Amino acid sequence: MTLMEEKPAAVQEAATQVQAGAAAAEVKPKRAVKRPVQKAAPTEQKDDVERSSSETLLFDKYSYDVTVEDLSLKNYMNLKPLEYPSTFRRGSNKMFSKSAINIVERLENALMRGGTGGKIGGKVIRTKGRLQGKKIKVMHSIEEAFDRISKETNENPLQVLVRALEYSAPIEDTTRVRYGGIISNVAVDISASRRLDIALRNIAMAAIIGAFRNKRTFVDSITNELVLASRGDVNSYAIKRKNEIERMARSAK
């Protein structure tokens, strides 16, 4: 056998060995394992639109997002979100229960009175029960007054009410002290709770006085008093009473 005849056989044998080695080296690919996709835990995200839609508005119109600048009145000026504030004075026998009542409802309660009960400007004002116990009527009057305040000032009327109470709340007052047989007036500081009580009483009295035997309606009287008191105007009855109380306290020092 010649060399030329042996060469193809050797080549074929080498080729078969290469194919066998390649076949042995060939490894079957592993199947991909399908892993379950973990769903993200649902997060409670509320957009601003959802918050605004679920927000409780006063009379379904006005936001409770107001600022109380007087820090002493902040703890007693309740701004609990209620659409139509009327809690029927539950828990009135508890100490400091007034601080848990919405400030608009406290204004309603102050307006439900039968007059001044004393001479104001030389006359006694009697409303003959027009407002006594008629809370729904007073509430609608305040709502209408707030609508007029909103149009007149372009502000949140609840913020106007808070500012009016801050300006009309006196800081000092006088009390009578007896030394033996001598009675004298002494200047004293007023607590935050009483400051708010006096401011509410004077604003309510101003609204009743302004509409008594006058062409001005009760709603107009409330609107006018709140706007003047919120500006610190001396034409406001509540501001006049505050200045008078503080003047008497300064003179008694």
C-alpha cells in the first residue's frame, strides 16, 4: 500500500475522532426555570385630588385649613372638620368641654339669645325669642353671612372668623377686691378660655344689636361685624368693648 492510499484513511479516522470528541463535549442546555413573579405590595398612595374630594368642608364650601396666630387661643379654638357643626353640647358636664366644640358651633350657641339683658345705649334689647333654641335658623344665617364674606373679602370666611376672635379677645380685665370695708378694682390677666368666651359673646351681641330695630338684616349685621373685627377696626362693637376693658384694667393698676 502506498503513502497516497494511506492518507485518505488517516484523514477519515482523524475526522471521526474529532466528531466523536465534539459529540462528547456537546452538553444539552438546561431548561430555564420559570420563577414566579412577585407582585409588589399595594401601597396606600392618595393623590391630592383624592384628598381634596374626601376632605370635609364647612357647609360643603369652605376648608378648615386656617391659621391661628394667637398661640394662647390655639388650644381652645376647636377646628374639628364638620360639615354642619351641631353636636347638641354633648359632654357639657365635663371640665373644659367647650374646647372640644367646633368654633362655628360656639358662635351659633352665642347667637341663640333673647337680647342683651341690660341697657345698651339707654335701651334694653329683646328679640322675643326669635333666635332662642332655633339652631338651624342661626346656622343658615351664618352660612349666608359666610357666603357674603367670601364674596366681599375673597378670603376663607372661617379664617376671617378666627382673625376676628383673635383681635376682639381682651388680654386684661378688672375684678373687685374687698379689703376690710374698702372695695377696689384690681387689674388681672384673663385666661385663654375666658378671652375666647368674651370675644364670642361680644361678636354675637354686636350682631343682635346691629339688626335690632334697623333696616339692616341679621345676616348683614353678622357679616359687617366679622369683617370689621377681622380688620381690627374701631367701628366694630367687639373691638370697642375690648379696648374699653383693657383701658379700665390699665387705669386700675
